[in-house]
Amino acid sequence: MIIFKKFKPILLGFSLILITFNNVGSEINETKAKKIGVPFKDCIPEKGVTFKAGDGQKLTTNDLESLLIGNTLLSVDRYGTFAIYYPEKGVTVGWMPKLKSEGYEWTKGNVTFANDKYCRTWKEWRSGKKINCWEASRGEDHFDKPGFYFTCKNGIPDGDVHIVFQGNVLDVKYKGNGAKSGKLTQNDTKAKEYIEKYFAKYVNK
């Protein structure tokens, strides 16, 4: 059984714009998600990532909520180094923390946890305009942090290992729905420190 001692969920109601979800334990309309979203088989791992879904312990709906709500995720995928903060249940904000000189690429989003899956939409990023869903598994530690992988239906992970920090560790503040309509700031010193420690090999991402 996975125990997250430091992660504490926040219980608030929520809804998604594209697909409506009820409270925790509700059923995700996966048939509709497949029709309007990126197929659940299209994960692309980073070079050298060999993890498969069966290699680690799969996270349940409760595990996912406890892990993410109120906390900050950091990882790398086909689009680059990214961070996601989950300020409350059903709400998320994602951004590219390396893009300080470009004013950051960022967007708010909606997220739900049900059926042991994590489903998300973004308000402004094209890649997440339609709903995307993943399963998650606990992998090996990544340096001094637990490592997690988000996988598609065929068990292939998206991007590289994901790590989670307690709270709003990068001090992100934002107003609006994304770079097109608002502004986001972060603690650049902390962002640089964590990126260089955990994902230094991705110089060009």
C-alpha cells in the first residue's frame, strides 16, 4: 500500500467544461473521452525511459488525490520541462518554468480523479484543449524523491519520471486563464535549483 505522509488532499467540489464529472468515486465517461480527446494509447516516453506500467505499483484514485492536490509536480515530456500546481480539487495550472525570458508559457486547467485515472484539460494549451487521461504508478526513487510515471493504455509512460513537491514550492502566482489572457510569476531561483538537481540532463528542453 502506498502511503503519502506529506500529502494532504483538499476536498472541494468541481466540474469540467468539456466533460462533466461528479464527486470522487464517480464514473468517467471514457467512451466520450476517447472520441474527443487524445487517444489513451499515445504516450511518448523520453529517450532512455524503460519503465512500463507493470514495473511499479499502480496508484488508486485516493492515491492520486493525496499525491497531487495542494502540491506541485515537475517533469519533462515531448514539449519540454514543465511544472503543474494543483491548488485545489478540480483545478490546476501548468507552466514551462524555464521560459523566464519569454514570460512563461502557462495555462489554467481542470482535473479529475476517478476509476484510478487522472484526467485533465487545459484552457489555452492546444495539446490539452481536449480531455487526456492517464494511469499512474510508483516507480523507483529519483534522487531523493519518490518517482512516478503516468502511463497510457498500452503501459507506455508519457515523458520521463515525475516528482512531486509538497505545497506551492515554486511560489507560483497567476491571474487569468493563461499567457494569452493573464500573467504568471514564479520563484525563478527555486525553479532553477530544482530543475538543475532533478532534470539537468535535459539541456534543450
